[in-house]
Amino acid sequence: MRKILALFMIFMLSIGSFGCAQKKNPADDTMNKNWDTILKEVKGTTVNFYGWGGSKTTNAWIDDYLTKMLKDKYDITLKRVPMNIEDILNKLIGDKQANNKKGTIDVVWINGENFYTAKQAGILYGPFAEKLPNFNKYIDKNSIEVKSDFGYSVEGYEVPYGKAQFVMVYNGSKLSKTPASAQELLQFVKEHPGKFTYSAPPDFTGSAFVRNIIYDTVGYDKIANAKPDKQSVEKVIQPAMDYLKQLKSYLWNNGKAYPSTIAQLDNMYADNQLLMSMSYNPNSIPGKVKSGEYPKGTKSFIFNKGTIGNTHFLAIPYNAPNKSGAMAVINAIITVEAQASKYDPEGWGDLPVLDNSKLSADEKKKFEEIKVGEGVIPQDKLLSHRIPEVPAQLVPIIEKIWLEQIPGDK
């Protein structure tokens, strides 16, 4: 995401010797407490959960299932605060510069270049992952998707929340055939002018669409191995930018404007302005059809060469006022019960992060019994078409190049 202010502040913090080294508050002994003590301390406390709030189904799972579960099991009051991640980062960086040792955020939903930014700025607490019993019990610590976030080492400063994979969404009541490649998508928009568009980067899903076009056009290896400077990246991805310029004149509003968020894109799709949308949550379709966010007959598809898959995480700010409560909440989220509820399309449809080999037969059964619903691509097909994310440093460079070359009336 575009975080000009945040990046400037990181530079200033680095000059002030904050950098990426995480300085611990001597008065904070949370890491020295045993788990039973932590659970006793968090009873009756409030945990402030900050993150993206642009999905009704996601918000409903947090507000209904998670909030109730935490209250019933741990007497924790969860307060969800919807806020864009760049605003969260700027708030935390501002706290750091002002030496504010007691903030307002306990848990933050984060990943990718945003985690890279936060880690570099020294605004995260930890490493705390191995303090959580369920992280040790259920998570594959050696998995590249646990150890690394967009190619950047996690080092215990965040814990997996769920998995995502980019899919295209379409109205099966109106379309019988879907594109299998970027070139076929170009042919599709020519045949259906004004009925397709994508959200403008740095929107997370719109940015993923652009990267998927890059993968399909020039290949993952070329961009993943590019030097992290604008000139090198631009040289590699220029064929994809040229493709997007071709696509542009056939988009909604002739490509003169783009939805700023995936929520806006979904609304346009639901209102039948568009024949397609897109999602980072491949199992969410039945839930969104039920909630009215998607029209009946909605299905998903992917390109033959594959689509981007990644893991999203939860972290704790360096100045979280309730670090014990934050750890208790994150530990509760990586239980079998919570991950199964989140995996259920009737709940959220988010892909689970637990290591299947660490589950008992009864625990595995909880996931096997969940019906993913109509319009959802089978897991084996998704996994066989899953492509890693590029290193985090490349994402803002790609977004900057897109912003310079694609939008507006040029």
C-alpha cells in the first residue's frame, strides 16, 4: 500500500537509531509469565483488534463468533476497530516518534509489505509466536508460509491468521465461459466492453490482480528475482503494463476511473454494473451470496498458469496496552474450533493455517465435514495452481509504476 508518510517516518526513525531493532520495555514482563498466569490476568479485560473492515462476512465472523467465544471462554471483551492498515501504521509510527509507551491497539491484522514496513520501523512486539501454546501445537513452524511473509522473515513477530488465494469471480447465470489467461481476459473485455474493471492499487485485491497479470504475462521467476529498484522492476514488468494499457479502454468508464476498494468493486458487481469481481478469499462465495454481497449464481475461476496465494497474519504493536490479552486472543484464533468456524463459508470461508499432520482424527473430521458450497474451486485445484508472493519490497514499486502508467485519461 502507498505509505509515503510511513516510509518517511521509518527513515527518520532509522536516523534516530530505532531502525528494525525491537526495543523491549523493561517494565513489561509479559514474556516471562507462564500461560496460566496470562489467562488469569486477562479475565475482564478488553482487547482492541484493529484491521481492515471492508467485508461484511469477515466483520460478522469477528463480531459474532470470535467475540462471543472470547467472552465465554476467557471473559475477554473484544473490540473490533475497522481501520485501513496504512492509517494503523502511521498511527503506530507516530506513537514511536513521540515515545508513547502506551498505545490503543492490542492486535493488528497485517501482512506483506505492511509487515515489512512495521518490522523495519520497530513498531511490533516480540518475538511472541512461540509463547502461544497453540502455535507450538498446531502450526508448522518450518513452513515457508509461516516463516516468511512476502519473502520477508517473520522471526516470531506475527502469527498466521488465515490463508488466501486470488480468484476471479463471475456471474454464472450470465456467463458460460470464463478466460483462462490474461490474453483471453483481453478478448473477453473486448466482447463485453464496460463490464469489467479492477480496484486501483494500492487496494490489496486490486494490487494482487495487477501482480497476477504480471505473472501471467512475464512469469513469476522474472519478477521475483528482479532487483528492488524502480528501473529494474519497470524493465521486467513493462510487457504487463503494456497489456493493462490495452485492457484499459474496454474497462468500466473506459478505464478513466477505478474503484478505490474491493468493497466498491463488489458493490458494482452486485448491482450488475459488472460481470466479474475478484477475491482473495476463494471460499467466501456462498457466504457472500447469502448476505447479498454477491448475486445468485456467482462462481469463481482461476487462470491456467495459477494465481497468487499468501498467508495473512496477526501481530502485536510494541506499545499494546494489553499484550497478555492480545496473546490470549491470537492463541484462541489458532484453535481447531476457531479455524474450522472461519473455514466454513457460512462463517467466513477463510482458509485454515493449521498443519493437517498435527491434527487428531477427530480434529481433521471437523474440517472434512464442512461443505465449502456451490461456486467454490476445489482445494486440490487451488493448491496445484498456487503461486507465491513476490518479495515485499517489490510490491510498492509495482504499485508506483502502475500509478504512473495506467490511471487517468492518458
